[in-house]
Amino acid sequence: DAKTTQPPSMDCAEGRAANLPCNHSTISGNEYVYWYRQIHSQGPQYIIHGLKNNETNEMASLIITEDRKSSTLILPHATLRDTAVYYCIVRTSYDKVIFGPGTSLSVIP
Amino acid sequence: DTAVSQTPKYLVTQMGNDKSIKCEQNLGHDTMYWYKQDSKKFLKIMFSYNNKELIINETVPNRFSPKSPDKAHLNLHINSLELGDSAVYFCASSLKGQGGTEAFFGQGTRLTVV
């Protein structure tokens, strides 16, 4: 079973920041927080991951709370192409990747 | 270059047939996976192989038989296809080890059983 909970759907205006929350209250000390997205029926695409510190790459930023029980994925300037299902996953590199239902993000013109 | 490639992309076949889906990764990863995504859009893991050895079999019917000839390939053979096998099948690969490592996914094989 997935170890995370996410809202089933969210809307975001084009050009605005999309903030996608994720709860992972049972995360272990050696588990990382990963984010993937799936656009339409393409293969899931890796976005970003982190352990304790906030992370940023060319796609997004990941903010992890100090107690590590929740995190937020931030897409700074959402575009229509960011419409997708976003999955938050916690795992070690030794674990299988287990997907929950994710958050369906709709970017609205 | 495609990191994880699957063939074929689309597969339409009749019930009772046997079919195979091939997967190859050129990332040097040691672990490969098969996932199934049905019409309800849930992604479920089916199998995982590490260094050609089966390490996860998620209660998949034995009509499904994965085969890993080497670390870069994980093929999925399905016997006696049923209507309920219709789904999109995704192959993925990752590298086990210390620290966080991401998994890379292929573009999927859409299997339709008629």
C-alpha cells in the first residue's frame, strides 16, 4: 500500500505557482520523498526527490517539513503542459516504487 | 537515446493467444520492473528483478512469466490471454544502493485483448 496521502484533484491558473501537498506521517528515517508525474497515458516521469532538505531543479521545488511528515511540490509557473497526475512516493532506493492514486492537476488557461 | 524502451507500443490480440512484450534499458541499472495500469488508472507493480533475479512477484497469475536474459532486459510473456489482461504495461528500471535514486519508465505497451 502507498504510504502517502494526496488530494485527488487540484486546479491551478496558467502562469501561477502550483503547490501540491503530500502527507507521509509514517515516513522512516532512511526513506526519501519522490515525486513523479504522468501526463495522459505516457510513462511516469521523475520530477524530484529529497531526504530532509528542500530541493530544487529545473522542473520544480520540493519543500519537506522539519518533522518530515509532509511535503509540498511546487511548480513555480504552471503551464498547460503541466496538466498531469502527480504522485508522491516515499521509499528507500532498495524498495519498489508503489504508486497511490496521486493528485490530478488541471492547469487552466 | 531512449533510456527505457518497450516494444511493441500497441498490441491487439485475441483471447487465448500468447504474447510477449520486450523491455530494454541502457542506463546501466541493476533493477527492472513491470507495472500494469488498468482502465481505472491505478499503477500496480507486477514484478521486480535485480541482477536478473526475481525479487518481487505481486500475486500475479502464473500466466504472466517475466524473463531477464541479462541486466539490461526484462521481457514479459503472457500465456492464454484474457479480456481482463487489457491494460497499459510499463517497464521501469532503477539502481539500488545508498542514497536516493529515481526510477525511469518506458512509454508503455497498450495491450487490447478482444
